[in-house]
Amino acid sequence: MKKSLLKFTLGIAVLALGLKANAQCPTITCPTDTIINNDQGSCDAIFNFGVPAGIDFCASGSQTFSYTGALQTFTVPAGVTMITIQAYGAQGGDDTPVAGGQGGYATGDLAVTPGQVLNIYVGGKGTDGPGSGQNCALSGGFNGGGNTGATCCSNAGGGAGAGGGASDVRLAGNTLNDRVIVAAGGGGAGDEQVGAVGGGLVGANGGTYNGVTSTGGTQTAGGLAGGTFFPNHTCSPATDGTFGQGGEGDGNDGGGGGGGWYGGGGGANN
């Protein structure tokens, strides 16, 4: 039987786990107290017995892990050998009035053992852009969201949001290689460009400049940076996504890439 135990929540970002017992729910039937004749001279008696004690594998419940910006843990209860995970990545930063990309979704079952510790990371929303004016080096969301450009162009002024962080579960360690499920964060909004949606397997593409589109991360490679660098481009260019990390947005109003198994590419210049 399955029982819902864990749910991570961060705005639209959620990571939920359900548990399965290692057998069908038992049925325990107890008769009412057995009353037998106890008149004088009889060898019969009255027998009373209480409710039997034990682990209730069928009980339902839930536990919510809200965003904290730090590692959280969960210990698998006794009798549980399988968990069902639903994970949602965090949203990318907005750039008023344009929204950051929504986080991705991933789900699956995972075999576990009682007492095993799950390391839980709930992604954080990327920092919102100002909507106008320069916005260099805004921080990406916790757990892999990409920053906005480190150095602004002199003509930058439209603003951009940073990338959202991924939500993941890790076993047997705390490195990026220990992740067993990942839901990617969304891309940060660019100047008049809605952020790209994060993926479960592959993230969506972002904006295009000079024919070069920023792309979503995949299961095998980070997304490519958008836009092109040209001689009079005085600010920092967008960067590609890497393992677990979204790329940095272009300093001319490019949004940060979302975190993921591999992060999305940084947003194009505008």
C-alpha cells in the first residue's frame, strides 16, 4: 500500500514523496470479550484482552518541506521499502511585467530501506529583475539557478531575472552525482521575454538574438547560451549551462538559466 508522507513546497515548486509498505495491509480481527459461565463450582472464567499493538502500514499522512535555502533530510520509517517521488522545480525570476519560466516536473518510484536518510533540496526562485534599469549579478535561485550577467552593458536598461533552482533528492551522499531525481528550475525573464520553462527530461528553449537561441539543459549536456558576442559588446556574454548549474545571462538584459541535472543556457542579449 502507498501512503503520502512527504511534500516539498515552494510557491509553485513542490517535491512530494509517497511511501509503500512491503506487504499488503494486514487485516486483524479480534472477537469481543469471551464470556464463559463462572458460577460457583464451575471451572470456566471471563477472558478480557486489549487492542493488539503494532505498526500501522496503512496509515495515511503527509509531511511538507518548505523552501529553506539549505539541505533538509528525511528518514525512511520502519516497514517502508518503496517511495513515490513527485518533484517540481522553482520558478525563474520575473522582470516586471514579464514572468520568469515555471519550474519543471519529474516523478518516479524509488526502492528504499527503513532508516535510510534522504537528502532533500528544494529549489529557490530566481531573483526578480527591476523591470527597468541595469541589473547585473542578480543571484540565481538556491540549488543551481543561473545569475544574471556579471557585467552590464552601458546600454542595458530593460532588466532581467535570474534562473530558478532545481528540486532534487539525493541518496548515499550530497554531491550532484548522488541525485536520484531532479526537476529543473525555470529560466529567468529577459527584457520583454518570458523565461523558458524548466524540464523533467529536457528544458524548453529561451530567447534568440542574432539567430542564436538559448537552449534548455538535457540529460547529457547543459543548454547553450543565447545570443552572440560582438566587438562593441562591452558587457559579459551569456554562458552555457553545466552539470547542476544554469548558465549566466548576458549582461545586456539576458535572464539566467534554470538549474537541473544539467542547467539551461544563459539568456540572450536584447
